[in-house]
Amino acid sequence: MTDNIAVTSHSRRDFWLCLARAFGQPQGDEFHHAFTASLADDLEAICDEIGLMAGEDIVALRRDAAAIGEPVDLLRLYSKLFLAPPTPVMLNTGFYMEGGKTGQIEQELRAFIARHGLQKSESLRDFHDTVPLQLEMLAFLHARAGDHAAAGKDIEARAFVSEAEAFIARYPARWITPFLRDLEKACSEHDLNRAYEHLGRILWLGVEQVRGGAKVQELPAGAGLPPGSARGIGKPSAEDLAEIAYRLEQAGLAWNHVAANEGWSDAVFAARRARGDADEGAGVGRAATA
């Protein structure tokens, strides 16, 4: 994996983290200044880095965010959208995926937090399905992918990229459209400032960008490949895919999305399983907690 992939992964980390913080509850003058004066510029730079075509929404975000005069005005807007009953827009995305916030989705996300040893903000209380926390999870996965890529650990980096893509398919891809629809409806019906609506659209574009891309990052010419891989260019070979799936499996993570890629071979994966940990490198689980 090249240095360019490391940079891209870190840029995606910044994208998800920037949006996670933007959807967090506003607190004080510093947050207000960042939201109204810096957020659009930061997102513009990041979107350029990851090739996300969000120019119109960023222009609209810059205009509407700048119109929020005081910190209390931003807090009132946030409250009207996400907090004050009857809440028009749900930050607890379990409502969009399964009709509540204490079901299977909550348990899965709680397990994700525990598996990766992450710390949940106290402000989020007992629930793990909120928009900001899920975006922080994506930022974490891309951060680890970028760190491993920068260190020349290609397979580990690709495993984290693969997990991030699977995470998006499992969660944000399912709630982002109804979430954005509720934002648009609330802003229109109550004549509210549309800054959060523009943020929701940028988030939607980010999810769609991932859904439209390859499930596993293609390797450029000359990239390091695991033993048995014959091609140094193009799509990952069966050996590459088997290595990623094996490391995900050893870490207790889902790997079916890897098997869905063109070039997958059940026989090659079975052979990789049979070799066990004799191969150099131990697995995603240890890498994630290092």
C-alpha cells in the first residue's frame, strides 16, 4: 500500500471526525466559532483530498452557519432539531434501523466499542447508536488503516479499510436517507436555519461515495503482497482476500463482505485457515489494540 493510501485513509479519518464533532451538542463560544467560521473551510479541504463532490452543499453550509449569530442560537437550533420533544430528527439511529434505541443495533455497537477498546463519551450516556459516535468509530478505523499503511503494513491497513466499508454498509447506509429526509422536513416545516441539513447532505454524499467504490482497496503496481500473490497490479488476488478474511476472522470480526469480492476462492481461504498463525503477522485483533 502506497503513501498515497495512507494519506487518503487519514483524510477519511478527518472527514468522519469532523462530521462527528459537528453533530455533537454545541458547547460554548469555541464550538460556536468553529461551527460558524471554520467548519465549511475544513470540510472543503477534506472533501478535495478524498475526491468528494460536495461543493454546493459546502457553499450553502458556509452561508447558513455564518448566519447563526450567538452560541445560544446554535444551541437552540440543535435543540429544536435533535433534543426538544417531539424530536423531529433522531440522533439515535436505532429508531431508523429497527424502531428503537435498545435493540440488536445497540448491542452490536456496544460490542464494537468493547472489541476495539474505545472510550465512549459520557455525554452520550448509555447509548451507542448515535450519529456522532458511529462517525467516531469510522474515524478510528480509518486512522488505524492510515497508520498501518504509513508503516508499510499493507494487509493490516486493508483489513481496517475493509471493516470500515462493512461498517458503513451495516449502519450509516441504512439510516442516512431517513435521517436526511427528517432534517429536510424539519427545517422546511419549522423555517429553521439549514446548516445541519447541509451537513446531513454532505454526510449522505460521503456514505454514497463509499457504497459506490470497490469493497477492497485495489493495489497499485509494486505494492507489497502476501506470500503466494503473483500480481503486483490490479484487483486483490485470492491470496490477498484470504489473508484479509483470515485476519478479520481471528479478531472476531465479520469477513463475509471480503468473500463477496471478485477473485475470492473458498479453497485458498481454507488453505490459509489451515496454516493458522504460522505466517508472519498475527492479526487485526492485536494490531487494533497495539
